Amino acid sequence: MKKAILLAVMVCLVAACKKNTQQSSESIVGKWKRSAWLADPGDGSGRWNPADPSNPGYLQFNVGGTVSFSPPSIYDADHYRLPNDSTIIFLRGSENFQMEYHISGTLLTLTGGCIEPCGTKYTKAE
């Protein structure tokens, strides 16, 4: 009887530890299209402005931690890390640039990195 219980517990532990290979619907991995940008002159009066449809911008996050920007961006990064569920670190060589990120459905918001409030919103590209 003890062996049966031990076997059942081991099976449950193995099943619980099984790696989930499905991506969350709120995964940062994929292609994102710029939809809005925020700039503030430093007095809190900044507003989100729609992106220029004649000059689209894209971010591509890959599973292996690489990132690309089209057109090239001020971030000038080729890799990224997610140390927690709200911070993204863009990397290029030994340099890094930290921002806050938030994903809600098909909307990715990147903020921070400026003295005044600033940010960019992206929508998931199909």
C-alpha cells in the first residue's frame, strides 16, 4: 500500500513539473506594431498621441531573447531580458537600457527611460 501511495505521489510530482510549452496569450514574443507614443515636457501635461500610419514602427521579440526594431530605434538593442513581470532590459553588448512593460491582451506598453514621462504603445501584429 505504501508503494502505491509513493508511486501516485511521484506521478503527481512529475506531472506538476512538466514544462508548459504553450505560449501565454500575453507573451511578449512576437511582432508588435507601434500604435501610440507619449512625450511630456516635464510638467505632467503629456498625452498619448497616435502613431503616424505613414511611418509604422515594429518590434520583433523572439523566444531566444533577441529583439529587432524596424525602422532602427533609439534603443539600439539586439537582445532583451525580462527579470520580472514588469521590467524589460534591452541589451547591446555590455550596455543596457531598462524600461517598464505591461501587456494587456494585444496591447504592449513600454514606459520609462526618460527624465520626464515617456513611452510607446504597440499592438500585436498578425
